[in-house]
Amino acid sequence: MIKEVRFDIGCENLEKMLEFYKKLGAKEMSREDDFIALEIGNVKFALWKAEEDQQGVGLTFVSDDYEKEKALLKNEKTVIEEWEDCNMVLFEDPDTNAMSLLGE
């Protein structure tokens, strides 16, 4: 079962983006290296430092059944890649039971 969904935003200038979202009322929930978790209202999202060719927006799913959700997303990956102008990459993080669909 999916426990948490958040938007991920890859950006080159992490501090500038953080300043922008804080002006909109975002609260910093946690920070680790080049990854900052934020929340505005009930919407959770994260900023992460990305090289120019990695910048984009994606969705991250945190699951209590990582292997099951990973298999489901891997099966759907081919469908997602077929969407016109919407190529997505599946990034897996088993340490946090999270999987992300990130735009290329």
C-alpha cells in the first residue's frame, strides 16, 4: 500500500528554489545533503540538487510493500514511456521504500 506521495523537483540552484518556496509558505520538514523535504498545506514535495540535464519534476511513492509496488511500477513503465513528450524514468530507493517517476 502507498503510504506517502510527494512531488520531487530537481533544480540546479537548490537554495534559490528553497527561498522561493519558503516565500510561498513552505515549511522545511527535513534536509539531508542535497535533498530537502518541504510541505505547503497538505502537499509534500522535495527539492533536490540536479545537474542541468537532470532537472525536472516527478512523483515519489513511499510504500509499506516495496517489492509489490516496484513490480507494479516497472510493468507500467513501458506505458508511461509511450506517452507523447512525457518520457519518465523509474528511480528506486530501497533504503526508504520509495520509488520515483521522474521526467526526462
